[in-house]
Amino acid sequence: MARKQLYVSLDIEADGTVPGPFSMLSFGMVVLDIEGKLYGTHTANLEKLSYADPLGHPDTMKWWNSTPELKKAYKKTREDLVLPKIAMISCKGWLSKIAYDNTAVLSLIGFPVCYDFMWLYWYMMNITGTCKPLTFNGFDIKTAAAIALDLPYSWANKRNFPKRFFEGAPKHTHIALDDAMQQAVLFVNIMKEIKNESIANKQGFEELDL
């Protein structure tokens, strides 16, 4: 039996630049297929690493304190805290169950995927010794948007996206699960656009009198 392809939209929030010296504050995950069918959500707020800087990176913390909305979002990350070990074990168990129940392979998606994966991978490897059921399969939404809009990668920012990309998406709040859900909706809408463009190009090619 062929394995189904599911996508894990991941968003993390942190108090610094890299894991280890600094801590991941929270993460949110949304599992979906390419058509937008939702298979589940998962989130956790983590206690800071015992050996990390308890104050966080000065520049990151300055950013967290720069607006009332960000201050509120940071405060949300400090509620209902769990130990990083417990959070990673629970996350892996949740992902494994989804993969097993649906005979699916899981691929991460992010905006950009490299940043959020870096944090999750470091935590999983250092705490549990493995990143399974996740692998290095990752899909960058920013890259997909650049392709869909025919833009240079550096211009593929949300402020340059058409409104149709955000149809059905929640607001970006810097609360991990909210942002993971927005990414999931962006991914589905952008991939639909790429698919439709591909179909149109194929039809146009077939109609040529060669």
C-alpha cells in the first residue's frame, strides 16, 4: 500500500537566536494534506533549558517587548509550562500515531522551514536521540510563493502576497499554533495556485498546432 503524504506545519517561538545557548519557548503543529484536510493540531509551552541563558538574547527580548501585542504573545508562551523532555516525548508520540493511523509519511512545512526545523530538530535529537517520525523532508512555503508569483526569493514576503493567499487564514499573532495554522492555509492556497497554473500551461501546450 502506498503511503499517504501528510504535511506538518510547524511554528516555534524562542527567546534567542539558536537552541542550546537559548531556549524554545513554544511550538505549534498542524497536520494536513495538500487539499487542506486537517488531521490534528498540537502545541506546548516549554520550560526554559536549565543551562541556557535565563534572560534570553538581548535583541530577541527587545523585540518581544517592542509592542503590546508581542508582550501579550510572550506572556502566553509562559503559561502551562512543561519540561522540554516531556514536550518532545509527547510530540513524537502524537506525530507517530498520526503517521501510523493514516499509513502516512510526514513532511514539515514552514515559513521559512529551515528556522523552525532547526529548533525542533535540536530539541528532539538532544532530548530523545532521534527526530523520527520526522526526517529531513521539508517544504518551504516562501519558496513555493516565489514560484507561484514568479518573484525573486527575497521578494517573496507576506507583504507582497495577494489577498487570495490568505483566504481562510487566521491572523499572524506570534502564538505558535495560530501561526502554524496560518502557514497551513497559506500552503494549501499557494499549492492550489501552482497546480492551476501548471494545468493551464499544459492545456495551452496541448492546444498548440505543432
